Amino acid sequence: MPVSLTALPKISLLPARTLKREPVGVAQMDASIIAALAALAGAAIGGLTSFVSSWWTQRAQAKAQWLTQIQLRRQELYKEFIGDASKLFIHALQNDADKADVFALMTLYAEVSRMRVLSTTGVVDSADQIVREIIDKYQEPNKTVPQLRDMAHSGLIDPLRNFSEACRAEFHSLHFPV
């Protein structure tokens, strides 16, 4: 039986690549290259995410540590001021201006100046008021023990109350535990 030439498939001797016409400037990529690039991109994104996450965590920890140090510095300063001011207030109630403890007054002013650096305006204003009140007490007549008792019962012997409340308000506004 004779074979017709039209029934046979056409076989080309040219490579398959030359049979397809690609637009000029477009290259065909192998699937293995695409997979390798995807793996590299995934690794780069994963590494960058890990770096950013660790940097962010370290930054948050450093900020928390800094805030804790600031809080401790304030607490220590306020503790010193309360101790020094209370001693000086009693001294002012029992002594005249000529026996004023100038060194202790200057120490108190130094503490107020340190507060100006670390504290809110409300705390500094309260501390200034206490120092002015102590100086005024040196100008008044000395108090006797019965007069001190009466002052204690009436609340007049607690000049640090407003300062303490200002410190508490400051800690609360800065979200420090009290």
C-alpha cells in the first residue's frame, strides 16, 4: 500500500527553539532558576524580619530600662528631699533666723535644682513652696512643744503633703507603679 506524504507528520531538522518566535529582548527562564530565586528572596525576607524583630525588642527593652532608671533616680531624689525638708522644717520651728542652718538650706536648694532636670513642673513648684515656707518659719517666733502638738493635730505641721501628692500624681501620669 502506498503511503501518502501528506499523512506523515512533518519532521523538522531545526531545533525546537528556532521554531518559536520570541519577542525581541524577552528571555525564557528555566523553572529551576525561578525556584532558586524564590528561595533566596524568602530567605532574605525571613532574615530581614528576624533582624527587625530583634532590633525592635532590644529597643523596647532599652527604653524600659531607661524609664526604670529615671523612676529610681526620681524616687531617690524625692526621698532625700522629704528627709532633709522635714528636718529643716522642725529646725525652723524651734530656732530663730540667726540660728538658721544655711548649709541645709543650700542642700535643699540643690535638690530642688536637680528636680528641675528630672521632674515635672508641679513637683518643682511644690518643692519651691516648701523651701519658701521653711525660710518663712525661721522669721516666726519659736514654737513650744504644746504648740507643735496643736499644729500636728490641725495638720499644719505637714508641709510636705502637697509635695507628696504632686510626686504621686507625676508617677501616675508617667505610668510608673507607685
